Amino acid sequence: DAKTTQPPSMDCAEGRAANLPCNHSTISGNEYVYWYRQIHSQGPQYIIHGLKNNETNEMASLIITEDRKSSTLILPHATLRDTAVYYCIVPRYRDYKLTFGKGTLLTVNP
Amino acid sequence: EAGVAQSPRYKIIEKRQSVAFWCNPISGHATLYWYQQILGQGPKLLIQFQNNGVVDDSQLPKDRFSAERLKGVDSTLKIQPAKLEDSAVYLCASSLGLAGAQYFGAGTRLSVL
């Protein structure tokens, strides 16, 4: 299973871009990178996923390095409602099982 | 589109009692998951269904936990008898298939006294 490493916490000013890093150096060629977040007292929320190309949707952008050993989730204009724990997950290719680590607690400050 | 519905939102029971949680997945989603999230930790998969068949229940404590998904739609998770260490949030999620994004409900917070 590809293990991911994320910083335990990060701060960001409201209105600025939040860049959340994730290392997944043991990722296999056919494994995707998924990002979820969990706002306090809510269930996890799917954000975005990608294989090798950069991806963008209405919530965020995902930048994956060329060697695929790391990625960055970008929230372009963070708001207070983006304060949450962000999980970077590489599901197992054989069964797509999600293994949640401790994630990164992003605190957006006014 | 309606999301994953779970009930109840909160439940308080005494140890050795039984409890049941209910989940209604997103319409058309074939795969349904139950997770346990202990305070301060990430969610841990308990059981996964594909339609009404079990795909993975390797992490389910089968001596006290059971789950079923009748007719491949709604699901219930039961604990009998409950222990103090079962205090956690129980999350239900669904996805279109085995791969792809999972969509989570708000969870049921269980307190075992």
C-alpha cells in the first residue's frame, strides 16, 4: 500500500491560497491520489482526485509532480469554512480501499 | 441530488446494550461502506457491500458487530452487546462502484457509558 505523509497542521490567511502538500513516494503507476476533507462534526467530503495530470474542479486544484511521488492540493481563495482536516489518500489498486491517516489540520484565519 | 442519509445522529447507551444504525445511500450507488471513527483518528473501514453482497468485512468485530444491506439499497449496522471502546462516530459512505469517489453521511455519534 502506498503510504502518504502530510504535515500535521497548517495555517492560512483568509482570501489567500492554501497549498497542502502530500508525499506518496511508494505510489504505483496505476494508483490514483485522492483528497478528502473533514469539517468538524461532519463526515469526510470528497474534493478531487488525479492520476498523473493536474486536475481542477470547482473546489480545488491538484498538482501532481512528474515522478508522481508528491502532490499539492490548492485551495485558491481560502475562506473560514475551509478550516478542516485534509486527507491525502492513495487507495489500494487491487480493491480501492481508503486508508485514512491523521491528515493535515488547515486553519484559515481572518 | 440527495446525499447519504444516516440516523440517528446521536445515541447514548449503557455497556452491554444493543444499538442499530441506519444508512440510505445516494440513489444508484452500488457500493456502500461503514466506517468507525474514534476521536482524534481518521475513519477506519468496518465493512463494504457491493449491491447486497459483502466485499470486505475483515475489520468488522464479528463477535459483536453485524451489518446487512437488504435489496442492495439501505443498510443497518448493529452492535450487540456494546462495549465502552465502541464509543465513536459511525460513518456510512456510498460510491457508484468499487472505484471512484466515496460520498459520506454526517455520521452517528455513539456514546457507550
